[in-house]
Amino acid sequence: MNCSERGDVARARLCLSKAIRADPNDIALRVLHASLYAKLGDCQRAAESYEQISRVCPEDVEVLKISAKLYTECGQTERSISILENYLKGHPSGADFGVIDLLAAVLMETNAHNNALKHIEHAHQVYYSGKEMPLQLKIKAGICHVHLGNIEKSEIIFSDLESESDPNHAGLITDVADAFMSLGHFHAALKYYLMLESNAGIENEGYIHLKIAQCYLSLKDRVKAVTFFYKALHALEDNVDCRSTLASLILEDGKEDEAISLLSPPENSDSVNSSSDKQKPWWLDGKIKLKLCHIYRAKGMFEDFVNTIFPLVRESLYVKTLRQKMNIPHG
């Protein structure tokens, strides 16, 4: 949002404040007012405004969930948890699924997996007694079990994902794979990433291939790791870490020329505007250039070494000089 747009939103908010003072019972005005705080990036006031609305209209669960989400964004997770738990206490026989799901998600984000699991199991016993619990909640319960070390229990829950094989479950499968990977269970993580990879044209294909490559690398299967790093790079060509890691693996196999090709600028690199506001091209990244310099030096390609390292040295000296000038006290 540019300055002009921010000014328009701020003026609209002031007008709404006056209108609300004139008619404090107009909920539509209050909702619009709260949304403008969010647009201005004032997360705290937006959260407080939505919470006030939820007190006036306790039946409006969506407003309550927005308030809880905004408090979470502000870093006030305890406030968010309190709002959601109070809602559940006030609805002992029937609660909105979204509130249960959001509460579990917030608790899991704060590593309170045991507490999250208790809420999910309570929901299963009270709200879904004799019924199938929503898959989204079941998977969250499984992920909690992973973090709590109950791997066998989690695998029983996750078997639903394998049996249904629904492309709409890609997000849930990714969450499961990410949970296993974050805890170092690379075999299990790989199993679920490969489930995703088997679906042609999957969303975030490059990300999935990168995760598979990292799993294989952690499992010491370098050949498959290289294969999937190449696949990942096809979709994530600007990913410096992916390119750098792949180059290191190739170098370990003694393939210096292949590594140089991987790290060298593309033929049309001169036509790319590197001074724009966009992220600078991968071939201008210092990490890439330094790796190229090490290869050139090891191979005795001193002219290429100098041509590559000179811009880095010049940039470093420029930054150092600029910092010195900024630190000179004015007389």
C-alpha cells in the first residue's frame, strides 16, 4: 500500500470512528472499521476491534476467529488461545469446527502439542461422538503424536491419507512430511514427500523436489539427492542454497566443469536489469561467486578467478568506505 492509499484508508477510518460514535450499535460499521485497522497494518487495534465486536455479537464466530488470528499475528498467542478456549467453554455441546481447528493450530505453533492433542481428543469425545472426526483435525492429532514421540500412533492416523489418495489432501500430506523432517525422521518424511511427487503437476513442485533431495542427502543417498536437486532447480532456478548445495555435491564427484556451468551466469544475463527493486539475479549472489572463485583457483584458471573475484572485492571496499564516511563526525 503506497502513501496515498494509506492516507485514504486513514481518512476513511476517522470518518467511520465518527459514524460509530453516532451509532455504536451499527455492527457493519464496526466490522468495516476493524478491517481498516488491519489494512493499515495496525494488527493490535484490529484484533481488539474484532474482539469487541465478538462480545457484542457472540454468535458471529467468524469475527471471533479473525480476532484470534490477528492476536496470533501480533505475537499475543496467549490472548488468542484464551479467546478460543473461552468460546469452547461456552459451547459445551456443539462448537464451530473452525474454532477447534484454529485453537489446535495456534497451540501447535507454540509447541504446546500435548495441550493441542487434549483439545482435539476432547472434541472427538464431545462434539464428534459416534461420528467421523474431520480429516484436518485427525491429521493435526497425528502430527501432535509425532512431536510427542508416539510415532506408531501417528502412522495409524496418517494411513487415512494413503488410502484416500485425494489430490485435495496435498496440504495435509505436506504438513505431515514437514513434521517428520523437522524432527529428523527422514525415511518417514520421504515417504510422504514421494506421495506428493507422484501426483503430476502438483502445486509447489519445486519445493517438494527440494525437500526430497534434502531427505536423500540426509540419508546419504547422494545419487538420488543430485537427481532431485536438479529437478528442484528446474522450478526454483533463483534458489541460491539449492544451486550451491548441488554444485558442492557435483564437485565431490570431481565434475568441476559441470559445477562451473551450474554456477556461471546464463547467456542472456547481460540483458537482465540487476539495479531494479527486484531480488538480484542468483549469479550475482556472493555465495555463488565465492564458490566459483574456489573452483577457478583449484583448477588454475587464474584469469577467470580474477574476473570473478574483482567485483566482489570492489563491492566490499565500496561498502567499507561508505561505512567509514558515515562514521566520520561532522565539525
